[in-house]
Amino acid sequence: MAVRTLIRKNAYYDSVVLMSVSGRIAEQEGVSDAMVAMATDMNKELLDGIGLLTPAISGCGANDLLIVVRALDETICEQAVAQAEAALSQRAGNLQGNAAPPPATLNAAVRALPPANLVVISVPGAYAAREAWQALRQGLHVMMFSDNVSIEEEKSLKAYAHEAGLLMMGPDCGTAIVNQVGLCFANAVKPGVVGVVGASGTGIQEVTVLLDRYGGGVSQVLGVGGRDLSEAVGGRMMLDCLRALSWDEATKVIVLISKPPAAAVADRILKAARQSGKPMVVCFIGSEPVVKVEDNLYFTGSLEAASRQAAALARGETEAVIPRDDSQAVREWAAGRRKMLSPGQKFIRGLFCGGTLCDEAVAVVGRAVGPVYGNTIKDPQRRLQDATVSQRHSFIDLGDDAFTVGKPHPMIEPGLRLPRLLQEARDPDVAVILLDVLLGYGSHPDPVGVTLPAIEEALRLSREAGRHLEIICYLCGTGQDPQNYRDQETRLNAAGVTLASSNAAAARMAAAMVG
């Protein structure tokens, strides 16, 4: 094996850009390891762990760029490094055009664009809080994509933002749509009267996409970060976002999305929700999908049900038609497919890019067929001891830190899921594999194109073993997304994949097949 290392001093790039380039280089034939990243302590540790840390890299600072490739021979290494340089140069050229170089600091950016009042922060976690403090003290709202920020810093930042009348979205805030502009991971959806606030990135994406599909549209979409409704943070920013949407004249209906919060935090949030006076759909993911009404609040545990109810309220209707987990149509479809299975095929394996979509599917399938195992399930009895090995019904969140440390998120690089897809396809006990494919800004430009070869190989392996393998996929996107929804859908259909109308629908279909 050959190794090639390139160091660029004081050449900062956004982490999302670096993860995307790193993922594309790692895909090249003959490349066994590739890292395109800033020389942070964490990235140095990762390189040390795979035997690629050198004295030169050890002496680098966090603002230095690293391109490290290990491949079969020197030629492949050189080609991979050149491709990484070209991709980064192209990115820089696209940003600059004929204009001056982009600002290198927050203060320079503020001077260059005086009307701007919102800052998106995507830097290593060790520096994210510092940048957020600079922004907030200049009277700017903040959306922090970065994670690895301490809970104490998050509490302090949000307390300051609250007193200053500013939004502090995040840390680990992946999705927002402000004044119809999608930020980070977001979909191209129609404008409308529904405001959305959530502690979940892919949960927000699912609701906005389904609202678009059901004839609704959004006014403002705000993320608060996954820890906001924890006891430690207390829902500080969720309360402020609810207040902002309550005051917004363009917002007539509000959707609140979160995993079930601590009881004291839930009481605080629901009290504010009732005081808003506007119809509000409260989706605590994992509870029953049916809608329960209390005053102006409509409770449900399904993203699909929340979207349908919000769309109905936006039309001036009070009741929405919510699909049942055991609908006759699903039962009839499943009965026909079940006849194709071998006697030993009885388990579902879910491989998800979206963490909240994984959680929702676990709840739907768990209600129908019993215990589901996974790598992010809180119950220690159902949490996989080894996330790389499934047992019985297992649902894996491939965006969890255990899979993404030093690697791009699977929404950026869906190829990370493919080895696991083939692993599950070889298991003779598996009847169904559940997949999500997320379109929109920030996601891979052709996720289906990357995934199809592995899907076709998985189906071939099952046929050669004399088994039928059902692959059910939910395509989360709209016709306006840059990846061309219809093209992605057509290619999945042509490959023999069963497509579902929502993430919850995909889980219902899988459960019915093995139930």
C-alpha cells in the first residue's frame, strides 16, 4: 500500500464541503482510506487510529487542511489527491467567481454584507461557541450546524439570545427555512401558512415535504437542536420559536416536532403552546399516530399524521384522515408479497440516513410486530451491543456518531450505507430491508445513482439463494428539489424497489409483510 499526504497551511474549508470531498475520494477504486479534513485534534486521533498520523501532521494547527490517502499504489494516491485538490479549487472558484475572495472571519462577513441578520455556523465544535458569541453580541441570529458544543455553552448562549431577543438555533441544528430560503439540509417546498419548529432535522424535512405533497406550504421553519428539550436546557429556544411563530401574522398553524421530552419540560412547552391561541399540532415521535385534541392542541406521534393534520387545519378543516397501521389496503398488499417469502424469512432490517425517520419506523414496527433492536434505542435491553451486527428486527441510524466520526454523513455520502445493505441481504432470515433516501439542498446530488448498484446486487444475491427479498424505500423530497424527484423515483421503480408514500407508510408495509 502507498500513502500520500498533502498539507495546506491556513486553508480553512467548511466541514460539510470537506466531508463531501472526502467521501467522493474514498469511493475511488483502489483507495482504502481517505481523509480530507482540517487538522483538529479529533481528526489527528482518527488518523493515528488507522496508522496515518505523521510528525508533520502532528505539528499542524486546526486551521491547516489535510489531504491524506492510502491506496494500492503511488499512482492511485497521486490521482486521488489531485482529485481532492481539484474539487476544493472548483468549490472556491464557484464561491468567488470574479468577485473578491470570500470573507475569512465573521467580522469581515458582517462588513461585507451589512443587511444580513442571521449567521450559519459550521466549524469544528471547539470553535463554534466562540463564533456564536461574536454573532449574538453583534445582534445577529444564529443557526449552529456544528455539534460537539458543551451543554453548559449551549445553555449560556441560549440564555443570552433569549434576553437579547435573538434566535440561537442549535447546536446540531441541521434544517431551517427562513423567509423561503432553505438552510443546511432542507427541501424546496411551497410557501404557505404552516410554521414548523422542531428538535429534529430529518423530522422537519419529512413534515415539510409531506405538507408540500398534501397541498399545504410553510411560512417559517425553525430548528432548535436535538438537546433543546432536555432537562438541562429546558426548551429555552423551543419556547422562543413558538413565541415568534405565534406573533407571525403569516403563520396560521404551527407544528411542533420532538422526541418525547422530560415531563417538566413538556409541561412548560405545552403551557406556552396553549397560550399561543393558534391551532398547533404537537408531534412527540413514537406515540400513537391517531390525533387527540385538547383545546387548540392536536397531539400525534407520527410525522405523517402531523403533516396531514396541519394541512387540514391550513384548509380550515378540523379533522384529517389519518392512515391506520393495519389498513386493509396494506394487509392485502402484504398478503400477496408474503407468499413469495421462504419459511425462514421473518425479520426486517432498517438502514436509515435520517435519525428521526429511524425512530419513527422503530415505533411503527414495534407496535405491530414486537421488540425492535437498534443502535440508538435508549432501552438497554433493545440497544445493539455491536451496531455492526443486527439481531431479529434491527433498525440502524447510520448518521449516528459511531458511524460518522471522521466520515461524511450518509445524507452527504450515501455510499457509506452500501456495505451494510449487502450484509443484510446475505442474511437468510431477512425478509424486508427498509431504506430512506433524502433529497434536497445539502444532500448528495444523486443518492439513488449511488445506491442502485448495491440494491441490484442485493436482489441478485437473494435470487441466487432462492429467496425473495423485499426492499421498501421512502423517497423524502419534492418535485422542486435539485436531484430531480421523478428521475430518482423512476430508477428505483425500474430496479424492483417498492416505494412508499411516507416514512411511516414504509414501516407499516414492512411490518405487515412479516406480521
